[in-house]
Amino acid sequence: MTILDNSHEEHSAPSPRTRKPATGTPQPPAPDSFLDRFFQVTQRGSTLAREFRGGLVTFFTMAYIVILNPLILGGFTAENAPTDVAGGWLSAAQIGAVTGLTAGVMTILFGLIANLPFGLAAGLGINSFLAVSVIHEVTWAEAMGLVVINGILIVLFGITGARTAIFRAVPKELKAAITVGIGLFIAFIGFVDSGFVRATAGGPPVQLGDGGSITSIPTLVFVVGLLAMGILVARKVQGGLLIGIVATTVLAAVVEAVLKIGPASDTNPGGWHLNTPVLSGQLVSAPDLGLVGHFDLFGAFGRIGGLAATMLVFTLVFTNFFDAMGTMTGLAKSAGVAHKDGTFPRLKSAFIVEGFGAVAGGATSGSSNTVYIDSAAGIGEGARTGLASVVTGVLFLGSMFLTPLTSVVPLEVAAAALVVVGAMMMAQIREIKFSKFTVALPAFLTIVTMPLSYSIANGIGVGFISWAVIGASSGKAKKIHPLMWVVSAGFLVYFARGPINLLLGA
């Protein structure tokens, strides 16, 4: 078995060296460097400069995870950290170090092996699930052991081709809906992270700003950044997103220096979210990697029993498996490397490496690593190959030593980039035939469920189930792939896991 899967999944068109151009059509320049040839940069219509810029942009839009993951999983004392069933807790400093380490190594491997511009880091859905639910039943080491098992299963699904088979069974219209849903989802994330959209104390679930008005300076900076990036992208300025991120970060730093806004809190709701754009203290610090290898593979089965532990693994696998599948579908389409059936180059390799990200995340106690939809920002900047991922990965490794620099970019700036990229991804809606209601309703449910339930996996599950049921009820059962029924049945169990867990507990 070779991980470098170079079957028909690569573009079937001849390389720029051998393609015979039409009369009067200029031939693309032949690759003239090792990096160009290895990553097929010219062949995919990109340049080395675009790949490096794309890698930078992806890192800047993902860098928040180095700050946010320690806040979710750890703390500086037991009092401000999520404690497990035995009273154990994880050090925020150690979580920050392993977050950068694992994201860096896995993103570099993904770029080298899968040759796609996707960044990997600790998945926010799974780390929150671990901190909120799992550790009330098991220890942190046992919880990370379950994450490792989850990753091993996903790797096996990738090696055996089961994951690829499921991917191919999904209708192209549903794949397009997944892309559009993800675009809407990441735009919604950007609006919420920036404070442009907020929850209400009563009445509608969300509202514009505070009471229908933009009342905070950081949210205003987000609006300025959004418009600036939008103008640069609309005018097709090379490096538009990166220029916008850097310029808006400088603006945020100047605003903070003058107005002393400070971080958001209960007493300062108008502050900066997550990162305050200020450089303070030492710029370089040695990472503490003491959590590497701190996991117990089968301890949870002994503590809570086989059935309960299996249900936890099932939840992890479904979340990891379909979040990543949907994300990669959307990113591949955005990058222009997807084939007509929705597959993309080195599909099997991508699935296998992504599975190893879950294994690595559990083994380092930083939570399962998966492909990040934020990578769309780098793709929007022009990234088309794994070279951009290598750049992103190297910067993640550097973030272990340069945490103060990583935290300079406020969340409001990254949020503006996400909204711009979400708008780009909405273009895939043209692939959906809304005139056919058997297509329209499942596609619509897929698109709206993702942002409304804050989960890519939920949107995919609703789409799968509704596609199978509506299609079969409309006399088109024979056109539905058997794997669609199998996966839909699995999603029914996934959506009913709460009552199932109660029954198991009883």
C-alpha cells in the first residue's frame, strides 16, 4: 500500500510540458524549479508567490486555534481549567505547545503527501465535546485514548477505500450543497466571532450587534476590514486577503494603543475577542511538550464499560469523518482542483493523512486534528497545491516559540477574511438544480442546517437522510446508491445518540 495515491484522481489533462496549445493560444510556462515540479504548481495554474501568500493567509486565519484550544481544554490552574472525573486538568501552556506542534507536523505532511492547500489543526467541535461531555465520565488521558482509537478507525476507513467509496456515492448536487453550506457556515462564524451578529436575551435567536446597532470599536474594525478585503478581492489585487489582514491588524493595533479597549469580558463586552492586538512581554519562549504521549488507549472501556465507551467513539468518528469529508469537498471545489464528480487529486491519500491527524492529536493530548475550513482563505488568495500547506505548517511550528506574535491578529480581523471567503464559496450554488424539488429540498436543508446548528456534520447528515427518503418516496429508489442508505442509517443513530446514551445508562 502506498499513501501517494496518484491514480485517476490526479488531473487527467497532460502536463504543461506536453499539452499542445491551440493556434494562437500561449502555452503555459514549463516548470523551472524542483518546488514547481514536485507540487505541480504551474500545472494547476498557480505560481510560487501565490502558494507562499496563500500559506501565510491560511496560517493567519487559523492561528487563533493556538490561543483558543488551550482556553477550551486547559487552564493555568485547576480552578480555571476543565477538570476530569478524577480531578485532573491540562496545562494551558502545554496545550498551546502541542497544538502548534501537531498542527505544524500534520499540515506539512498533508501538503507533501496529498498535495492540497488544506491546513490541519485541532477540531473545535471535538475539543469542545471532550471538555464539556467526555471528561465528566473519564480522565483526560482516557479521553485522548478514545480520540486515538477514533483516528485509527478513520485511517482504516481510508486505507480500505471505504471512505472514498462513501465519498463517491454522494450525488454531485449534494456535494455542491455541502460546499455552499460550508460557505454560509464560515461566514456566519465570522459574523458571530466579530460581534456583528449576537445572541439576544429574548426574542429572535440572533440580532445585529447590540440591540440592532454596531456599538463596539472591534466590530467596527471588522466592518472596515471586511470592506477593505472585499474591495481588494473585487479589484483582483494580488495578495488582497493577506494585505487586508495585515492592514486591518495594524489598524486594530493603532486603535488599541489610542483607546486602550482591552479584552472582552463580562465587565467589558465591547472589548476584543480572544486576542488583543498588542505585543507585550517576551516574543520568544521555549515550548513545553510534556503532554506528548499522555494518553490511555483502553482506560475508558474499563472505567465506564464497553458499550458507553463505544458510543463515545461512535460520536467522535461520525463528527470527525463527515466534518472532514464535507470540508475537503468544499475546499477542493473552491481551489478548482475538483473533478466533475466532486472527487479531487489524491483523494485516498488525503483521507488517510487526515485520519492520522486524529491519531496524532490524541497522542499529543491536543485533541483530534482535522482539515480546517479556514484554509479557504488561503485558497481565495490563490493557493492550489500542497506547497501552501507546507508554508502554513512551518508557521505553525514556529508558533510554538512565537505565541505573542501569533496572538497579535485579533479574532475580528480573521473573521472578516472568513466572511469574504464564505461569499466566494457561495458561487457553487449554480451547480444545484433547484427546479427539481427532490434535489432542492435536501440541498436546502444541507445548506441551512450547517450554520443554524453550528455543525458541518449535522448538515451532511440531514442532507443524506432527506435525499434518500425523498428520492425513494418519489419513485427514484433505484438511483440512490446503497451506501447512501447505510450512511443515512448511521446518521439516524448519530442524531439519536442522546436517548441511546440514556438507555445505556439505565
